[in-house]
Amino acid sequence: MGVDQTRSVGLLDSCEPRLHKGLSLITYVFLVTVSIAMTSRLGHAQAPIASREAMSPPSTIAQVGSGETRSTSIEQPCRLQVDDTFVQPPANATEATPTIGTLNYTPLSTRCKFNLFLKQTHSPSTFASAAFQATLDQAQGQWPHYGGGMQGWGKRFGATLADTESRRFIQTVALSTILHQDPRYFPSHKRSLVSRSWYAVTRVVITRNDRGDNTFNTSEFLGTLFTSSLQNAYYPRHDRTFGDTMNRFAGALSSDAIGDLQHEFMPDIKRLFRKHAPKEILKIEEKLPIPAEDKP
């Protein structure tokens, strides 16, 4: 019995480096494929725009009495956040404008998806969340090979921030562009607490494509899986096993489900706070440099 157990453990130890090499190779091939697909897609997207610009003159606005003509180019702004209230479609709406129920739907371009990623990257909540997670991991003894003190905390903070940013880029920009999916969160507009909570949690599995239809959230699952494999490049050697990779994959999905719950109920919490907040707090809030979309 002792010989068989030793032999089986030796076989597992010899297979583990092969598993790590396989995961690294899969991640490398995936990143190369994404780069090629993104480059070709951007090239195809720029060609029709250039041809249209060559065929049609720029729009001009004439100033009466001045004799001058000023050319203007109107660029459609990116709608990075979906309102949590119903928007009635105009009476003269055409079939060319896709709708979601009673909501007007405008898909995001590749540039807008990249802007959404940049907005999330520069958000103070991103760094605050990474700092909190690093503090919690160090208090619970996670990643003991990073050590303790400020040096160990800094390593945990850097690893957590790298996890978040790499996963956001792969999901929000790369995969959502290639798979024609929308990375934004769409509010449920349901009534009961249970139905809204169920809707928010299931957004990990269900998302919308660029036509506004419900579809399987392939960007979420593939992005989380490949990011969990990519983390083996900078995690401690003892945390690079297949089991650890799958645990990180499941943890990332759970984290996104909690984030969707926050997206669903945070507007209600902000309105409740705004309604009952003291006037002194509201005056301080007005002086703070808070973006308009983040204000209650």
C-alpha cells in the first residue's frame, strides 16, 4: 500500500509541470488570437469609414451675414451607463432602431467599449477595492509565500489589481468586440426584491449582444477562465495548481455576481441616502469632485 501511494503521488507531481505548461500555452495562443482578431476587426472597421468620408463631404453650418462656412463633425457620444428608468421610444421611431422592451438600445462601438474599460480602470473604487482585498487576504493568511508587512501587502495589492484589470480588458474590450456582446449592465425594471436579485445574479450567465438580444455570456466565462490561467504567470509557485486555478475561476464568477447586485440596487440606495441625508452632508457632497453619474 505504501509503495502504491508513493508511486501515485510521484505520478501526480510529474504531471503537474505539464499541466502548467499546457495552461500557459493555451493562454499564449488565446492572447495571440485576440490580438490578430482585434487588429483585423479594427482594420475592417476603419475602411468603410474612410470610404464614406471620401465619398461624402463634411457637414457644414453656414453663418448668416458672416460669409464664412464652418465645418463640423458630429460624433455620437458613448453611452457607457444604462439608465435605471424606462425611456419611452419616440412616436416616429423606425424599425432600424433596436429596442429592448420600452428601452431604446444603442450598441457600443469598439472605441466605446475601450472607453468603458478606461473609465473602470481609473475609478477610485478600483484601487480602494484592491486595497481592501489585499488587506483582507493578508489578515486571513492568503498567499503566505508573499510574506507579511508592507512588502507582502504590496505584492497582494499588485496581484489583486493585475487580476482585476486583465480580466476587465479581456472581457470588456477583447472578447465583447470579437463576440459582438455588450459588456454593460442593464437594469431589470422588475418590482419585487427577489425577482430583481435573481435577475442581477443571472447576468453572469445571460448578457445582450450588439443587436440587443439576450445571449449566453460567453465573454464572461471565457474571459474569467483565461484570466485565471494567466494568473499562474505571477502567482507564487505553490498557488499554480489546477485546483487553485478553478477556485479562482469560481471566485471571479461569484465576485461578478455580487457586482451585478450592486449595479442593480445601488441607484435605490443612493436615492434613499439622498432623501434622508442631512443638509450639511449634501453641501459637502456638492463640493466634492464626484462625477455626475456617480452622484445619488
